[in-house]
Amino acid sequence: MSVKPIELLGGESVYCINQSQLKSAFRLANEDAESGPRIRSEIAALEEKLSRNERAALAFVLIDRLLKTSEH
């Protein structure tokens, strides 16, 4: 059974990520001495374990959960 890919582009916008947020995320993941290695390690592990659709679902669910919870 073939699974239809989750569409990442197009359709009605639900979440808006601005360029500043995206740049900050890439800086944290690629340049921060403490967080960068942890983030890159988790990404590598997820890319090994999860399909493209599963990674897309995880990304969307994480963004939604971040929007609905405050930092503790």
C-alpha cells in the first residue's frame, strides 16, 4: 500500500514562520556550541528512523504543541 506524501507547500496557511525565526532556528541548530550538536544528532536519528511523511507529521505536531504551551 502506497502512502500519499504529506504536502509541505501550497494550501491554506495555518502557521506563519517569519525569516527571523527561521534564521534563529538555523543558527541554533548549526552554530550554537551547546544546542547545535544535540539538535543535529536528533535530526540524524529521526531521519534514519522516520519516513518523510512521519517527519513532516512530527514537525507539524511539534509546531502546534509549541504554540499551545508556554515555556517553563
